[in-house]
Amino acid sequence: MDFKSFIKNRKLSDKDKQSEQEIKEKIKKFEGKSKSDIMSELVAAVEKGKRDGTLNAAELENFYNRAAPMLNEDQRKKMRDIIEKLK
């Protein structure tokens, strides 16, 4: 079995389902916003998280790993680029 099939057919725990739903809700908040608006909000949130100690490189990676399966290849590449810039 390839990785893509594994991800598609895996059984999610209740915690994973909750995390996936939370991510989908957060992503939905950005629908209809410009790329510039999204980047401004993202940078502000990351800076705030770094200042108050609630966000670090490991947290960014964790977010990427949880969100990536819900994105297409182009979106994953863009997200990876953004995360690298934010680190």
C-alpha cells in the first residue's frame, strides 16, 4: 500500500477527528480573503505566539503535519515555504 492510500483509508481517533475539524474551521475563516490579508494575519499570529512562548518551530511543524493531508500538492508546497519563512 502506498502512503496516499494509507492516509485515505486510515482510521482517525476521536482526538485526530477533533484536530482535523478544528483545522478545517480555522482554514474556512480565511476563505475569500486576499493572500496579503492572510499573510498579515499569519505573521501577526506567529509573532504573538513567539513573544508569549506559545509557538515555536516544533509547533509550526506539528501544524504542517496535521494540515498537509487536507491540502493538494501545490498548497503543501506553499505552506512549507511559508513555515520556513516564519521560523
